[in-house]
Amino acid sequence: MRFRAAYVFLWQFMFLLKALLMMVVPFYRVDFPVELYPKSFTYTEFRGGKVEETRTVSNSDSEYVALKTFLVEQKHGWSYDFLDYATWRKFSSPKMTVNCLRSGVVVNYEVDDGQWVQISKSITSQAFEACNFLQSDSSSRRAEPSTKNP
């Protein structure tokens, strides 16, 4: 029991140290955890703060492949982030959420003991196209909306 408490304390201390480094040293960067990428996501698109579309995106879908390719290509240079963001296009799974914004990408993922980490990265207009692919795809072939509440 003591070992577990010490482990949790040490992990939280290391996270706090990384967060402090990020604030003091603005160029401190982390890598996107490619190994945690899930086999499927629930895709939710929001308009005006309301759910516009919800559907499942799996590893056989072009959206899934494009998002994964983009995140793997952009795996370096992420920053820890403590801000809250309005959701636009969200890919969620039990252990990871990818929020595509107009100015960047925010990823929340679960690490040991149910702790969650949030990282973000500003993206260029070229990289933004990878998150924007759904606009053209979803208008040409809409999938049946999921009945599952996100």
C-alpha cells in the first residue's frame, strides 16, 4: 500500500515538474504517444456548441487513416497544456480524445492509474488539411449517426 502511494506521489511530482518546466522553458516539448492510438474512435462534430454529427470511425476508414498519418507525421513538438478548448471536431475513445481545432490539435490521453494528460500543438495550414478532411468526406458520404451519446 505504501509503495503504491509513493508511486502515485512520484508520478504526480514528475508531472508537476514537467508542467513547471513547460511554463519556465517555453521550448520544452513532448512527443505524441503513437503507441496509445486506439483501433477506433467515436467522431463527433459540433456546430454552435451542439452536436451536428456522431459516428464510429475505425481503422478501415479513410478518416481514421488520415488522422493517424497526420498525428504520426506530427508526433514531435507537442506541449503540455492546461487550457480548456471549445470542441469542433472530436475523435474520442476510452483512453484518448483528439480535438481538432481551427488553430491546432489538442489530445487528451490516459496514462497509468487513470491519470489523464493533455497536450496540444499549433498546426500550419497544410497540417490543418489533415483535420479538415472530414468536411468534404462527410458531405459526400454521410454515415448513419450513432445512437450512442458521446
